[in-house]
Amino acid sequence: MSPADLATQLSDVATSTLASAEPAGLLPARQQMALSLGWHIILACFGVAFPAIIFVMHLRGIRRDDPVALGLAKRWAKVSAVLFAIGVVSGTVLSFEMGLLWPGLMGTFGDVLGLPFAFEGLAFFLEAIFLGIYLYGWGRMPPKVHLFMVAPMAVTGVIGTYCVLAVNAWMNNPTGFNVVDGEVVDIRPWAVLFNEHTALQFAHMWVAAYMVVGFSIAGVYAVGMLRGRRDRHHRLGFTVPFVFATVAALAQPFVGHVLGDGLDERQPAKLAAFELAETTDDGASPLRIGGVLIDGEVKGALEIPYLGSLISMGSLSEPVPGLDRIRDEDEPPVNLTHWAFQTMIGIGLLLMLGVVMYWFFRWRRTDLLRNRWFLRFAAVCGPLAVVALQAGWIATEVGRQPWIVYGVMRTTEAAGEHSAGLWWILGASTVVYGTMTVGAIVVLRSMARRWREGETDLPSPYGPDRLANL
């Protein structure tokens, strides 16, 4: 059964009416999800990538009997615990928000989406358990056993992220159910979990997580070197995460390109918005850099002939399908989608060129860690990677509009009819997230200051040593 057939059975209202009707709960629901997901996804990146980076640093410390590497691994574990604790709050909030903000979605498809959400919760709890074992295992476990407590953290972080991405991939390519007389039946939850597009979408996010975390950690030590702290601690603290970020930055353009292959068939409106293709060209489409769509006309774009077709269609003659093939009520917000997509691509290419430059000069035996301009660039790579991450999610989620489940359920059908309470929740969430952000910054800066002052082993509030003194 095609998505169009499913949409017809699920709705008794004409398409044009659905497009114009906006329930009162739609706007606050969108704002709340943007805040919650935009904030939580950064912490999720650290849950995915940080354990592997800690593992490599800890392994280096054991194999080379390197106290600097072991010290860095121990410090990073404490930082990871702080970020994980904050992520617990935002993740718990999100688990309630899906049903609260989108009753139409969860009321209709809750049974379809239950399995991946259940596995994600299980992975989350297992990650917390092994983080606690690793955090309090220093000096209390055999070195190799202690080291391998990091591995389950990395694995569960990956599993949890895969499950969440499976839900999002399903929203972009719904499967695993049928609709009979307006009712969702024949539910196949494993088909949702192993959607054919989940693996590539997960890979794109997984690589992005290593870019965010690798560049962010390296940037911290770049700032330290800018302030004159050029000891081995800072150089090693920069180099190891920067290696992870390098691999991710080089791989990401290829992963993203493969993920986008076939988008003209799956979601042609999204591709048209990405490429700012208002009309379908007679021949090859140009690549449009920048520009906006105003009153049906593209203005201010730099056009490179043929390149749009080559990148999007793999052809020098086949045009990119334009918005003229899409019904008006099915078009996404074109300008926002286009600029978000190009922001992601532009920053990704900049970061890729930056790592290539670093390793080229290192191959030429030029130490860029003594170059203040490079250190300044390295310091901003973390924030740039975060911006690219957020822009990528804006592009994929806004580009799917007006569908919350592509071709099956519109976002207007998923939102609730009441808004007063949702606006209060949005206000309270803004205060909570702002407070947690300030608190995290204060705690992490305090930890860094005390480490610089020579405190090598900061006490853990619930560690065995602290409890023994109660």
C-alpha cells in the first residue's frame, strides 16, 4: 500500500482543508520540540562518541605506561558523568513530550513505535550502569578489566542512538503497518527498527557525533595552548580527539551523499527545497549557492552550471525535479530548508579542509600547534560542528513538512487542539534548560580550574571514599 493510499484512509478531510487547518497546539509543540531536541542532541553526541575517545586514551595510558594519558582519561570520565547527568533530565523530558505534544501521532502509531523507544530506554540505563562502574573503578579494579568497562558505554550509546534514528527514519519512510478502515493494523515493529533507510541515517548522525565531540574537546585544549599552556597534557588532549574528528570530517561528505541518493524519488519536495529548484529545468540543473525564493522566483543565488544535476542526480543532463511538480499544500518552508542544508554543507567542507591542512603541514613537519591562527581556528571548530549538526536536523525535519509521517500523517493532524498549557510548559522548559546550561558551565569550569591548580583527583559526591566518611 502506497503512502498516498494510507493518507487517504487515515483522513476524512480534504487535503486542502488539512493544509489550512492549524490546531492551537501546533505552534507551541513545534517550539517545544525545537528547544528540547536542539538542546538534547548535543548531549547525545557526547554519549555516543565520548566513550570511544576515552577508551583510546585509557588504552594508550595502559600500553605505554603513560600517566598523562591515564590522567586525561580519568578527567574526561568525570566530564562525561556531568554531561550524562544533565542528559538524563533532557532525555526524560523528551520521553514525555512525544505523547504530550503530538497526541495524534502517538495515539495512532504508538504501538508501531513502541519497540525502538523501549530499546532506547534500556540502552540508556545500561550506559548509566557502566559509566558508574568505570567512574568509581579507578584504583579498585584490575587495569584491563577497568578499561573494558568503557566498551559497554560506547556500545549502548550507539544502540540507543540507532533506535532513536530508526524512529526518525520511519517518519521519513513509514513502514511496518497497514491501514484498514482507518485503523492501523498488521503492526511489524521489527520492520520499523530495521527500516531500509535507518542504517545510512544513523551513520550520518554517528559520524556527526564524532565531529561535534572530537572538535569540541580538541578546541578546549587549543584554547589552553593559546593561553600559553603548551605542555604535553594539552598537546595530547588536543591530538587524540582531533584524530577522531579528522576521520569523521573526511567521511561525512561521502556518507551524506550516499544518504541523499534517491531523494528525488523518496521526498522530491525536500530535494527541490535543498537545491532551491522552483521549476524543473529543460536540461541539467545548476547548483545554486545562497539565494532566496521570493514570489516564486529565485533571487540572489550564485549558479554553477550542471553541478546541481551532477551532485543530486548523478547525471550531466537529468534535471533536479522542481517545486512546480509539487502541490502547493505539500511544499516545505523552502528558504529555511535551503539555507539550513547549505549551512551544514558549507561548514562540513570548511572543517574537512581544516583537518586536511593540519595533517598536510604535520606531514611537512610544520607544527601548527605553535601557530596562533590555527589554534584560533581549532577553538571555533567545536561550535561550528554544533551549528552544522543543528542545521542538518533543521534541513531534514523542516524539509519533511507538512508531514510528520511522510505521505501518511500531516503535522497538523498530530498536534493537539489546546495551547494554553503548552505555552506554560515551553516557558518552564526554557528556564530549566537555561539553568542547566549555566550550571553545567559553572561545574565544568570549576573542575578545570581545580585541575589547573594541581588537584589531580577531584572527589565524586557519591564515591566510596566519600560514603566511608559519613
